Amino acid sequence: MSATIDPIIPADLDLEAEILRMKKEKGAVLLAHYYQESEIQDLADHLGDSLALAQAAKQAKAEVIVFAGVHFMAETAKIVNPEATVVIPDMDAGCSLADSCPGHELAAWKAEHPDHKVIAYINCTAETKAQADIICTSGNAEKVVASFPEDQPILFVPDKNLGAWLNKELGRNMDLWPGTCVVHETFSERKIVEEMARHPKALFIAHPECEEAVLQHAHFVGSTKKLLDFVRESDAQEFIVGTETGILHEMGKQAPGKTLIAAPYDENSCNCNECPYMKLNTLEKLYLCLRDLEPRIEMDEDLRLKALVPMERMLAL
């Protein structure tokens, strides 16, 4: 169930100060993804993408991990750090990619391809991870795929756009699960081309979860963290950013003075370039989550251990 906003929270309560106080009082560490609201990002002990947050969760010595992200990310924290109490501000903060590839459906697909290895993008459930040979993130996917011999057949799940980009970049022929991200699939090629024409000095940078028609126009393609690094290190002063708009907050902090333009999306879609799942987490829910240490991520130990194996292979790589 979603965390319900408590009507007795005083209207004048300084939520940021209370969250900082309770973190210290309860021995908690706050992990936040770049796609969270800016107020949550600024409170985080560790701000990052999926790879960095998985590493931070594994290394955390805290009694409590508060994960301001989506459900599969909090599950990942529990997989790699089972001794910690892992809580998430809103249990309904899901992921279209994770929902697209249930573990039992992947198991059936594997049975049809017994000679294939399975690479699972980290944007999937614990049940799906447990079916994989290794996990990858967008930040390390090229390295993970390249670790397999070129003649090794591979099933790549669940993001078909990331998989197609990897096939093209690495000259592979992986079989792809037909999953997509509700944010990255909505960017409009036509509108991006128009935006590039309006800003001829701007570089278009994009996440590999975008569709191929969009990626073909990109000056740079990379994970959320790599996009951030590119903006900070580039001599260019204008960027059209093809990923979830939450990253613009940290980009602005790390590259002050540079012009950041959110890539336009298809207005005929019910989605936009803000993740509706990420934005379920609010400052009020974060406060309640820390106060009550609920909702918690619970996991069957047998499932956790099965999901841990491919996670550890990725982290070791």
C-alpha cells in the first residue's frame, strides 16, 4: 500500500530538518536516485544512478536504509544488504520495465532457449534477477555483455531499446525481451529535431533506453551518470537532455551556467519526461517513512540468495 499522508503532520513542521534529525537518531542512510524531486536529492547521503546506489547499499553500515527511488531499487538494496532494515517512501513506486518481465515468464523463455545465458538489466524484480546469470546497469552494460564470448547466445531482459543499442554498439545478436521505459519511449524524434534546429549550438545527449529513432540524433549516449559527467566535462554550453528531468537538478549544480533543455516528448502520450513512479515519493512520505520505518522491503531468504548470485557477479566485474 502507498504511504498515506498523515493529517496530523503540523503544517509548519520543517520536514528537511526533521528528516536529518531522524536519520541521525535512527542510524539511517538515505539513498536517492537522480530522478527524485530536488528536495529529496539534496537530503541524500548518497545520490546516484542504479549502479552507484547498488554499490552504496552493499557498503552501507547503517541499521536502516531509506531508499528514495523505485521498488526494484529498494529490493536490490535488501538483496545485497540483508541485515539492514530497508524502507521506501511509497511501496507503489514501481517501474514499467520491471512490470514487463515477471520472473515466471522469463523462466519459460529460458526453458525455450537452454543454450542461452541471461543478462538482466537491473530494472527488474528480485524474481526476475533470480533467473539471470548476471545483472547489468546502463552504466556497465557494455562491459557485462563484452564479458561473454561473441559466440555465446544471450537473452537480454527487460529493455529492448537498451538491448538494441548494445547489439549495435558491440556487434552482438542478443535476443531481446520486449520491455520499455514509460519515460524514455515517449520522447518525440520530430520534436527533438525541431528543438535541435532552434538551438543549433546545443548537444543532444540521450539515455540508451530511448528508441533507436531518437538515439540516432544524439551527440552522446550514456547512462544517467555518464550524461551528468558529459555535461560537466564538455566545453559545450547548451544541452538537450534525453532522460528523466530529475537529473537536471544535479546537472545544474555540477555545471552551473550551462543551459539545460529537457528533451520534448510526444504530447499524444499519457506520459511525459517525468517518471510517474519516481515522483510518487515526496518529502512528506519520506518523513513518515523515517518516522515509522514503514513500508519495509521484506524478502524470502531463498529468493534473496538466488537473486544475489547474479548481482554479486556484476559487482565483482
